[in-house]
Amino acid sequence: MPLETHIIRVADNATPSQVEGILKALVGVGGRVEVVANKSIIATFNADYVGVIKGKPGVQLVGGVNFRGRTVRKVVKRSST
């Protein structure tokens, strides 16, 4: 059961109940929601369930994300006093 990271683009005309249905479907297939920002959801779930998520009303796009071993740089904010 390979877990992969996916980005899910929610349609602009999606209702709040449709978004809730998408999130419930993700949790229902054993996925983990990583980030929800604006009209995008980044989630980790089994790639076998991509069709289930694509079929939900309000989903515009489901695509795999590959970070290719890149490290995330730490942002340090410095203030001058």
C-alpha cells in the first residue's frame, strides 16, 4: 500500500458541503490531510484511491506531488532594534 502525496484542486464554484465531502472521503480512504490553503488541499493517501477522490463533486484536479528529496529551508526573520 504505497502512500503518495497529492494535491487536490477544488473547483471555484464548490460549496462548503462539497469541500466537507472531499475531506471526509480523504479520511475515509485512510488518507491524511496535510495542508488546506485557498482552493487547494495537499493530502497523503494511497494512489489506488485517486479515482474515488476525482469522482467527488467539487474536485477539479487531483495530481501527484514529488518533492524529489529537496529540503525545505528554514525561514528566519530578523528584526533590527
